[in-house]
Amino acid sequence: YVVNVRQYGWRGASPAQYLSVARDVNDRWHPEQVVVVLDGDDLGADPLNRRFPRMRIGRDDAVEIVHAPGENAAPATHHSSTLATLFRIRWQRVLERAPKTVRAWLHAPVEARGPLPEPAMIAAVPRAEVKALARAFGSHLLLVYTADVRVTGGEIADPGEQRLLAACAEQKVRCVSMRPMMLAARRAGYVLRGFSTTTLGVGHLNAMGHQLVGREIWRAIHSESSRISSQVAER
């Protein structure tokens, strides 16, 4: 079984970035499967008030994207150049490391976190993201939630995860929470986050964590591919 995989992402990428480039991804690659990996930061206030592009949520959970301060919001379906988006993000990373005098000379302040949104707006984030991503990628979409399972705790799904899973069921979007698998791995003696140079159990997935997530992604997409192949054969 041969799979051609293209990893398409950024450091600290948010759902707003994937929505911004969805048309380019679909037109360029015509993917049979699109996997978007989410974590707790993607289901709270961060997509609304952290670095640009940010989301705005309107009526009926409509998502709009704001790419820069002072810019008018555009619908999530509005086409934005992937190259321009990537260039702006990289440029911001350069500015973050530049002296204040250089930033002042360039009239280019570093993007600051916005004010904390209202609780009701934060609660609407998972549902709005699921709807927008489903519209952008259609039935090809698979959402994978990487739960914050540390050395202890994490047995109960957090509110963002609960809302995500409920929205996926409502919108009939394929969704996998890694929490049960991560808890099982911990019981077997494996810690899936953190490295030898960081706090154990905290932060990015380590090699074992990536292996576990990759295994579950393969299981999900292979099952879906087999189902589609079976339907085609029956016809």
C-alpha cells in the first residue's frame, strides 16, 4: 500500500492558517485525505487573539480571517496567497529577534496578543472551526486532537475537546481524540510529551508521541480508503 504524504504546516500554525491556504492546497495537490492536528491551544482563546492570522466568529458560526492589524476581516473561503501568508509569518519571526531600534526604523511592531475574548465567543471556537474546516476540505477531512496528557492527570476530557467532539458528531466530520491512546501508553510506561532537555510530560510530542499519533492517523485514513474502495468495487 503506497501513500504519498505531504506535510503542510508552520511553526505554531493555527486553524486560521489552514483555512487561509485551503484553496491552494486543494487546487495544487487534490488530496484524497486532509489531516489537521489540533491541540488545546487551538480550541480556546488563542485562535481569536494570538498572532495573526486570527479568526473572527460571526453569525451562524461563520469564520472570518484577519491577517494583520487594521485589516478588514475576510470570509474563511476568501482566497489568500499561501506564499504571501508564509512570507508575512516568517517576517514576523525575524522582527521578533530584531532590536527595538530596528523595528522602530522599519515601522514594524511585533504582533501582540489581543484582548481576551468573551467566554461565549471562546466556547464557540471548536464548533466554528469544525464547520469552516469541513467546508474548506469536504469529506476528505480528518481532525486529530492531541490531548494534554502529562505524567499525571488528564483522564477527563477538557471542555474544548468535548465541544470539538460534539461538533464533529453534529457536522459528521471524522475526528479522533488521542486521549484514550495516550493514557494507555502512559499506563504502559511511555511519556509522550517532552524531551531530555525539557520538563517531562510537558510541551511538544516527542518521538514516541509522534509515532502513536501517526499510527492512529494511518488507521483512520486506511480504514476510510478501504471503505471507499469497497464502495467503488460494489458499483
